[in-house]
Amino acid sequence: VVETAAAAAKRQPHYPESKLPFHVNDKMRSWYNSSIFRAGQEGRWRDALTIFSAMKEKEIEPETFTYNSLINAMQNVPDGSEWERSIELFKEMQEKGLKPD
């Protein structure tokens, strides 16, 4: 049985970001970013959103790439119904001082 990235994200251990050595936190952020990007590329925007939520619950701070990947996933929804969430994510990104690239 192949486990989805969203299910795997929920199983990741919880370590507050401030208590992690930089390299461990960076690897976890990279895993979440890759999973969000892949889910978005495959049209699985709900999984991308679930992974993003799990990332934030684990206190892994999203970065520009994270938001860009998720916004792209929301924009590629076949019926276009998630454009409002894209705008919300864009605003959240700006509030954190991150600039889209």
C-alpha cells in the first residue's frame, strides 16, 4: 500500500522549530516543500493543503517556495474554485514579509 504524502505528513514527529538543530529543521522543511510541490504538480491540491497545515502544526516555518507551490496548486484546480484561497495564501505570505518570485 502506498502511503500518500498527506498521511505521512500527519505521522511526522512534532518538534518545535526552536528546539531543532538548523540542519534537522531544514531537512524537514525541504521534505514538506517537496511534498507540497509534488502534490500540486499532480493536481492533488487538497493533499498539498493538508501537508501545508501539518507543516504549520509542526511549527516548521513556510518559506517563499512553500507558498508559491501551494498557490500554484490552488490556481490549477480544474473548476477554478480555489482562487479565493490562493489570494488568502498570497496575503498570508506578504504578512510574513515573504515576496513571491
